[in-house]
Amino acid sequence: MHSAEIKKGRKFDQVVEGARTVFLRDGFEGASVDDIARESGVSKATLYSYFPDKRVLFIEIASREMKRQADEGAGELDMGAPPEVLLPIIGRKLVDYMLSDFGQAIFRTAVAESERFPEIGRKFYESGPMLVRDRIAAYLRSCTARGELDIDDIELAAEQFAELCKVRSVACCTFDAACTFDVDERNRIIASAVRMFLAAYRVTP
């Protein structure tokens, strides 16, 4: 079994910041180890001493980026807003990220390399699907406490909502490079997801 264990050292943060710049600029396929080493101001030997594989480095950057975006997104949301107002916003942020070039690259890389590097799959899950579930669950918990929703299993409901929002669009764009979903179609799918979710969990007066 291969190991993707990351060894931190004096120039670790320097490498991470340089790699972030290159990956966000060029994407996973377009980023070369030479470019990352040059942007980081380190030798390739130093880079490889921290990250034995470009995929391992990419997932490290991706997990940090996903958490950063999740933190920023959460700061923009009014957690006191009713579910019919906030759930469409949460769903749209989720789908827009999943359909982005960066989001698609993270997902494909994690799936492709999880068997060879189990740590990649674990890190992707913890910083992606699990983080999304926990953030949505926190909001659903507040809605339940206010008497707006009636949910027994908060975490399951959070996962259900995320999956409803990803119907059709994420699978299509993951497996068909020519597949596109415009703003109107994304909003239509998310509006349907919200209606189905509230039909199951909304407290009726």
C-alpha cells in the first residue's frame, strides 16, 4: 500500500502557498511540478520531500481551499433566515462549487487516487462532503430549534438536501465534459430540491 503521509518542514507553508497559486491558475492537469517549485522558490527535491506525488499536493491544497470557501460562505449567510429563504442560497453555492473547474478536478482526482492513496480519499471526504454536511446540519438544527422544521436525524437530512441539489447536474458534468447547466437550469433544479425537502420536513401550521 502506498502512503501519502505529508512530512512538514521549514518550507512547508512556502510550498503550499506556491502550489495554491499554480493550481488555481493552471488547474490540476496544467500545473507542472517545475512550475510549482519555481513559484514556491524551492527545489524539486525539497518539494518532493514534503509531497511525494502531485496528486497528494493537489488534495492538500484542495482541502484547504474547500474549507476556506466554506468558512467564507458561512460568514455570508444569515443563519436566522427561514429555510425557504436560505436553503436555495446554500444549494446554489454548493452546486456552483461542484460544477466549477476546480471542484470537478478535486472530485475526479480524489476518486481516481483513493485506492492508491487512501489518505487522499479520507482528506477529500473530511474537507468536502463531511464539511458540507456539518455546515448544513448546523443550520437545520437551528431551524428545528425554532420550530420551523421537524427532523429526527439532522445529519441524514443534511446529506439528503445536498444530494437533492446535485441531481442531474453534478453527475452529468462529471462524466460528460460537454455537459453544461446555465443559471436558469441550476436554479430550477435547486428550487425543486428545496420544495421536496420542505415537503418532507417543514412544520405545518
